[in-house]
Amino acid sequence: MTDKASTSRIPLTVLGAGAMGTALVRAWLAAGHPVTVWNRTPARAEALAADGATVAASAAEAVAANRLVIACLLDDASVGAALDGTDLTGRDLVNLTTGTPAEGRARADWATARGARFLDGGIMAVPPMIGDADSGAYVFYSGSAALFEEHRDTLAVPAGTRFVGADAGFAALHDVALLSAMTGMFAGVMHAFALIRPEDIAPKDFAPLLVGWLGAMSGAAHQAADQLASGDYGKGVVSNLAMQVAGNATLLRTAEEQGVSAELLTPYMALMERWLAEGHGAEDTTGVVELLDLRRGTDT
């Protein structure tokens, strides 16, 4: 996040005063930026007036107030509805609404056709992290590089910035890819806690062991990336696929003994077994990514 003194404190508009939108507005106000805010439910926007925000009566009025416009709404459809019929000519639209890569690309075309520059964003933070320089919060941005460079300092006020390319879909893709990895990790965490739950093992005592183990194992992502880049899934193998598939039987038996459903584990295990059946037992598990590619075996 950028120090207040290093920004030009340009004025901006924020569309959306939900939890995240409110956190963003307060961060910019605290840094000295004049902020105009609009929300479909007026009371939420009006609550920010006490912090110094100017409340607009309509989205069109809010957009007209400033060149830099930040959208942080419920979904992509909400962005379209809020800006329908609004004059975007000459505006710099930064969309921080959570969406898919395809929605980011389509919204970029939509904005460009209406005379605006466009930047899509994926926020890697929860609202309490916004505006906290030590929280590690950051936002992926993709789309107009010129827009990003011009407003880099302002965008860096609430959270760090990472520009990931001119393809407007890349911010959402990076965002969702990381969230998907997180979801898989959480599945493993819940399964681990379920296993110990019937026993005299305190979750609070087990949690540090779990965090330490997952942290130690997370470095495997670098090796997987190297294997994917080279196309050699046998490169640097420590525990091969055949060994890991054999070991899965112990995980499943333990779950059965503990009275725990293995449904959080079995989808991945099934992929491992399929890749093994195709003759890749001496390789690492990275090759299962091939089975996730729905285009595999088709002409594309």
C-alpha cells in the first residue's frame, strides 16, 4: 500500500458500498482522496458521508463526478445494470467486482465500445485487510496498461497492486485460480480435523502441526510448475504416483476406522488412479492436470 504523501490525491468515484466497497472508500478517504460514492441501497452510501464521502443520488451522477470510476458490486450483472445508459465517454473504469475471466473480457469490450478505458481487478483480501499496510492484501489488475500506470499510486492506497497483463480476463483468472487452490486446501484441513474429532486430541493443539505441515508441503507447487513448463512429469520425482496411489489405501482405511466420510479426498484419488492406469506410475502426481483438461483428445 502507498503512503498518503506519495499520491496526488486525485478524486474518484466508487460504485458499491457493501463491506468491501465501504472498506475501499474509507481507505481512499483516509489517504486524502475526495470520493464520490453511490449504492443501490442509499443508506449504505449515506453512512460514508460522515467519513467525508460525497453521496451521489444515482450511478450516472457518480460517474459524471470523476474520471476514475471504481465498481465494487455484487456481480457482473450488477455492474451492467448500474451503468446501463450511463455516459462512460472519457472515463477510466476499474471493475473490482468478483467475476470470471470471460466476464472480464466481455466487460472490457463493453466499456471500450462506450468510450472508456477498462481495468479488471481481483481482490486478494477480505475487507478488514483493506487499508492495512501490514495485512498482505493485494489486487490483481488486467486490461489497459496505460490506465494502470496512470492510476497506479491511487490504486495502491487500499491494497498492493499486481498487473498481470493486457488480457482483461487475467485478473479474474489469477484470482479464481488462487481461490480454487485455497478451496482444495480447506477441504484437506476439514478432513484432517474430522479424523481427530472423535479422539482426545484438542483441535487447538493439532492446528499448529497442520499449519506447519501444509506450509512445508506448499513448496511442491514450484516443482509442479517446473514439470509443467518442461512437460516432464518425471523430473525430480521424490514420491512417485504409484507409491502415492498405494498410500491412499491407508488414508481411506483410516477414514473408515474413524467414522469419517472420505468424500473430500476421493475425487483427487480417482484422478490419480486414472493417471496411473494410463502408465504414469514412475512420474510425479503433476500429470493429473492432463485429466482436468476438458479439451484433451480433441482438436483445438
